[in-house]
Amino acid sequence: MTRIPEATARLFHRVWICRKCKKKIRADGSKIRARKILCPKCGSRDFRAKRKEKKVIK
């Protein structure tokens, strides 16, 4: 299975997930590491990158 590059970029590039409330935001990685971005839902500064989904073939 090959992924479409445009779809992969749209789904995963610059997408971060709040560790507390699981809100998904799109921001620059350097601002996330500098802790300049606040979560709009809970106000936290703890984010993780969105993980790639694994496809299971049955």
C-alpha cells in the first residue's frame, strides 16, 4: 500500500495533539518546542505529534 503524499501531508504535517484534552491543532514545530502555543480548549502547553495510523489488512 502506497500513501498519497498530499494526503499524508494534510493529515500529519504540523499537526499536534494536546496531551491533556486531546484537542488537535496545527502549528509550527519550533513554536511548540518553545512552548509559545497554548491549547485553545484547556490552556495546556503540552503537545505531542500526531501518530501515523496503522492499516490492518484482513
